[in-house]
Amino acid sequence: MKAFTGYDSVFYHWGLGLLAAADLGLLLWFLKGSGRKGRKNGGVVLFFYGALLTTSFLMSVLLGGTPAMRSQLALPALTGFLGWLGIKLVLLQKGRVRREGIFRAALLCIGAVSLVCGAEQAKVTWKLYYTDRCRYEQDAALGRAVISQIEAETAGEEAELPVFFVGSREFTGNHACVKGEIIGISFFEHDRRVEPEFYWSTRRILGFLHTLGADYIQIPEEWMGDALARSAEMPSWPAEGSVRAVDGMVIVKLSAE
């Protein structure tokens, strides 16, 4: 239910829950007006309604657990389609002439809710894009600064030295930014707690630096113990000495462990 209504998600406005409730109301209205003769058709409609609703949650079945909310990004489109389907089904029913005024009022209410919730969802989407743009610009500035320091440290080296990052740097946005799941998460803090510690986070950081034009190789996993021991004596970024070429590798200390 939490996923279907978008409650407490950085990706959706709470108005998605209102649209979901409207969809359910239209379905119940159709089923109630089907009568005895239409119960068979109502059962078929209910089956396909459930099947459509399930498609957004197939990732849960594949993963065998609760997926990230972002895996249901098709949910608003499906909610809108089910609303349209509910309206069409009700319109196709006979015997609605006596309730024409109530029906029109209901459609107007649903239309108004859709417009308001759509506008609010557009604001949420804008915040997501704005936050990610701010996050990228901050990451790119840090990445270019790190690249500059690595190049300075390895200027006299004949061979390319592998690189290792210790610690992390969080994204610091303004009051207009939002944060949740992957939104507002810096490339320099991803995979921070994944074991072996700092191995996978280094790989992600080097992948990001590659997009900035720097192609570095990663230290072998068996070197990590020595690299961590060496980093204990180093200050954290951006202090002088936070990037050091030692023992045939480059260590970048972003923060204390």
C-alpha cells in the first residue's frame, strides 16, 4: 500500500494516493452497477485490473524482497491509465441516465484532483532534477580538484600508479534540494559500507573520474591493508598531504574512516 500510494517517497507527491483512491472508487462503482448479469464481466475486469496493477511490482517478485521505490517509476502512468479505464468502464454501463448529474460531478472532482496532483508532482520532479544537477556540479568540482592533485603527485612517475580512495565526501545541498534513496547521494559516498571497505567505493569514484577525462586504475584488493595503514598517517581532504603517492600507489584520503 505504501508503494502504491507513493507515501513517504522522495519520488512521488502524496497526491498519488488520492489518484489511487479515485481509481479504486471508479472500479467499485463499476462493479456495483454491473448487476447479476454483469457479474461475469465484472470478474474479468477485476482480474485484468489486478494483473495491470501487479506489473509495477514484478521487481519485488524477481528480487524476492522489497525493492527500492525507484523501481516503481512507472506507477504514476499506471495509476493514470487505471483511472481512465475506470471512467470508460462506467461510461459503457447502461442505466446511468438517472445519475448523470452525480456522475459528471464525480468526473469533475477526479479531473480537479488529477490537475492539482499533476502540478504538485511536476514540482517534485523539478526538485529531483535540480538536486541531481547540484550534486553533479559539486561532484565534478571535487573530482577535478582531486585529479589535479593526483597529477601533481605523479608528475615524476614513469609508470601509471593505481589509485585508492579512503573515506567519503557527502553532498551538501541547499534548502531547495531533496535527499532520499539515490537522490542527493554523491559519487564520493556511494558503496561506503560495502565490503571489502573502500574497494567498491573506489571503483565507483574512479568510474566517475573517467567521465571527467581521467583514466586511473584501481589498486589490487590485496594491497588494501597496506594502503589503509598508510592512510592512517594522512590528513583528510582538502588538507595538504591528503593525496600522496607512496609504495607504488596513490592514496586519496577524503575523510577519516
